[in-house]
Amino acid sequence: MTRKTWVLAIALSALIGAPISSPLRAADTASDRTVVSRVEPEYPELAKRARITGSVKVEAVVSPNGTVRSVKVLGGHPLLGQAAQDAMRRWRYAPAASESTVVVVFNFNHA
């Protein structure tokens, strides 16, 4: 994908809320909260060199103001778990009346 095409894909994705095809991808699996800001994890260099791929499932507690209060790994390769947690902590959700729990799956695949 060229840089211009990638920028266009990001812009269109932001407008319609669709996921972007990328080696790192996250999917909010079951939540009534709207994601306002999504941060993709950095693929750990050690995992890249070892050619480790796969999914990491995390559970996050989201405060009423939309910030992520806590994150825990539910499953996935340990070398990828910290990167998924770090990214999830930077997500922001739309405000809501109460705290909620969301489950997100981060997919780590070589491009």
C-alpha cells in the first residue's frame, strides 16, 4: 500500500468507523461503549525477530469519563501481552453514565 493510499484508508476509516487492514489490528469484541481514540500496539522487536504472531485478548475497565482505568490480559503470547496492554491504556471511549468493562482482541501478524 502506498503512503497516499494508507493515509486515505485511515481518513476513510475514521469517517465510517471501519477497521484498517494492518499487521496490527484491534477489535472491540463486545461493548456498548463507542471508541473515540484507538491506539494500535507497537509490535515488540523481540517478537518480530522470533516471528511470533497471534492474538492477545485483553479486558479493560473504562471509567465513566471514557479513560481506561485498568487492563488485564485474558490470553495470548506473553511477548505480545505487554504491548497490547500499553496500547489499550491509551484508548479513549465516549463518556457514559457508569463504568463498563470491554474486551478487545489485538492481532499481531507480520505484514
